[in-house]
Amino acid sequence: MPRKPSPYANRTAVRQAVENAKAAGLTVGGIEVSPSGTVRVLDASVLTQATTTDLFAQLEAKGML
């Protein structure tokens, strides 16, 4: 019996999405691949803003850890 294809996006689709984002001037900070096959390219500036609001990072910056 043949193997069922994966619903996730393949390597070529991910690579193409990253290349297209770079060509559009986006600084790639990460990618998300969902089980439905959706590929999201995340901008590096958005990721740094989201991670600095982390409670652990805030407490560590204040020297409370």
C-alpha cells in the first residue's frame, strides 16, 4: 500500500516562501508551518517585539531572577 502524502508543506514550498519574502524586502526571523499546509514567514522585527514582552525576560531584565 502506498504511503499517504503529508498534509504539511514540503521543503520546496517553505524555501520558496522564504525566498519570496526576502525578495519583497522582509527580514526573515522565523517560519511557521501548519498541518493544513500553510507557511507563514515571520518578520524579525515583529519577533523581537513579541519576545521582549515575555514575563521571564522582563523579570530577568529587572534583576528579579
